[in-house]
Amino acid sequence: MSGTAGSPGPSGPRLPGQTVVVLGGSAGIGYETARLARAEGADVVLVGRDPEHLRQAAVEIGAVSTAAFDATDPERLREFFAELPGPVDHVLVTAGGNYYARLADLDFTRVQGLVDEHLLLPLHLARAVVGRMRPSGALLFMGGTGGRRPGLGQVVSGAMTAALPPLVANLALELAPIRVNLIAAGFVDTPLSARLLGDELEKRREQLRTTLPIGRVVGPADVAALAVHLMVNTALTGATYDIDGGQQLT
Ligand SMILES: NC(=O)c1ccc[n+]([C@@H]2O[C@H](COP(=O)([O-])OP(=O)(O)OC[C@H]3O[C@@H](n4cnc5c(N)ncnc54)[C@H](OP(=O)(O)O)[C@@H]3O)[C@@H](O)[C@H]2O)c1
């Protein structure tokens, strides 16, 4: 992989004149990927729910346009792609979150929300992009590595973690030659992680610094670098790419 997050590679921009849509582009991994894609010459389109947050991100990144809506709304998603002025090269989905709770405490509204974000959204999106994406393009989804090992409070996130790789591999067959890949992240230092951990955030960072083989915490720019690589490397489809700093090994 050439270049570092936030700057184009030594052999020039890798996404010149391409259009990259980020569903969940106003914060975290989506924001950093949009920023890197822009630095690599792409026109970026950002989607998020909070319009003010989105507007601010668009100004910082230099996005060509934004749309504020809930990406789990299938009809709105279909309209959004139908109304885009031109074809899209790549789509990254970072809209969504995670939910950890013991069985006895499960809030089924939140469980349904997670199913909507991580299982139904990819299916609706895959339908919405047909005829709207260039054949050389890539569709990228986010999954995780933490839920691979069973643990108390992980009954829902564990099931989502297991479901996504075959979902993505099957979509790669259905949508070919458009490529479809999954990024499976461990802990990434984003606003989502800050919300989930609250006062425990700094303790978690310190624990990861001392236990991860890479000796540092994985940040959203690390994931952005992988996402852009998956956009430009046309040999990659139907696969899951782990990025966790070696967290699964510890
Ligand atoms: N951070 C981690 O450690 C980690 C690890 C593994 C996997 N992941 C996954 O990676 C993805 C991105 O995580 P992140 O940490 O970057 O999250 P984040 O910091 O919370 O950013 C999420 C972005 O998505 C937008 N968004 C959320 N729900 C949306 C919806 N329904 N429709 C449209 N936009 C929506 C948010 O803006 P609005 O709130 O304004 O809509 C925001 O721009 C998530 O699916 C998460 O589960 C994260």
C-alpha cells in the first residue's frame, strides 16, 4: 500500500475524478475515509443523520455534496442513489453502531436497530446501487473481530459478526463485477468507541497500548488507509479484511 492516511501516494492520486459515497461520513472511520479519498482526488458525497454535523464535515473535507437521512430507511436509500447526478465508483458504509448487553437486559428495539444497520442495510443498499455504480467500483461494509470469541454481553454482536462475512461474499457474487468486501475492525478510537466506553475510554486505550502487538491504538485513519486500498485494488472481492493491531492474538 502506498502513501499514508490523509495524503496521496508518491505516484500521484489513486482516485482521480472518481466518486466515493460514504454512508456515515460525518464522523469516525467514515469521516477519515472520506478525507483520504478526497486527498486521493475523489469527489466525495457524505451521508449522515445530523445535518449540522454533516455540513461541518463537508466543509472540512471539501465534499461535493451531502444528504441527511437515516441510511436504514430503504426507500430513502433508493431515492438517494436514483437522484445522484452521475455514476458512483465506490461506496463505504460506516453508518451504524454496536450494542452489548446480557440476555436478561436486552432491549429488543436496539437489537432490531442493529439488525437493520448491519444485515438489512447491506441488502437494501446492494439493490439500490445496481445500475448506479461503475463496474470497476467497490462496495465496502464494516464488521468486527471482537465478537468472534463468545463473551457475556456479546450475544447480539457475536451473531452479527458471524453473519457478515458470508453476506458480503454472496453479495460479491450477486453484484459482480462490482466488488464487495468487508472490513473487520477491532477497537478503533472513534466517537462511537468514546460513547460506548464513557469514563473507561482512557483506561482502555492504555490497556491496548500495553497489550497490542503494534504497541499503539488503531485509529480511524488506519482503517481509512485499508478502505482506500480496497477501492483501488481491483483483485479484491468477496473477502473479509481484519484490522485490529493484533488484538485477536492477545
Ligand atoms: N469504532 C470501533 O471500534 C469499531 C469496531 C468495529 C466495527 N465498527 C463499525 O464501524 C462502523 C463505523 O464506526 P465508527 O466508530 O466510525 O462510528 P461513529 O464514530 O459513531 O461514526 C458513525 C457515522 O455514521 C453516521 N450514522 C450512524 N448511523 C447512521 C444511520 N442510521 N444513517 C446514516 N448515518 C448514520 C454518524 O452520523 P449521525 O449519527 O449524524 O447519523 C457518523 O457519521 C460502525 O458500523 C461500527 O459498528 C467500529
